[in-house]
Amino acid sequence: MPSRRLASTPTGERVDDEQVTTRPVRDFDFHPDEAAVRVFTSGPGGVLRFGGDLYVSTARYGDTVLWHYAFARHWFKVNLTTDLAGATEQGAR
């Protein structure tokens, strides 16, 4: 059975669950009200899971951490921001 791709490396290689990628991973984010597709690139150290069903990455921006979850079988993604200790700010928008 061929593997499904949720995200791709620059060369289009397929990466299945529990494998480690040594290349950056590009995640394409479509917004119907925008003219262009957003492309987010995560370095290999920020990719926590990269498989056919789920893509999870994390990136640090100063004292903030962005957690990104994308699901292959669902038409949505979840982004969560935390501080360095993992706490979220209740009521933040």
C-alpha cells in the first residue's frame, strides 16, 4: 500500500510514521479568502511527527513556542502557542 503524504520535503520524498527526516519539511496552508497559499517550513529538529495521518511540528519564537498539528483525514489544523514552560494564556485570542 503506498504511503499517504501530509507534508513534503523539498524533494518530495515520502516519510512515514516513526521515521526521522533530515531535511526541512514544507506545510502548505490554504485560506480561501487569500490569493496565495501560505508555506511554512520546519527544520528537521522541529518536526515531532511526520506521517500519513498526522504532522506535528514545533518552533520557538523568542519566549513563545508554536505547536502545529495537522490531520490527514480532517480538513483542519490546530495551532497552539505556549510559553517555554508549556503554559497557555487563558482567554488569549
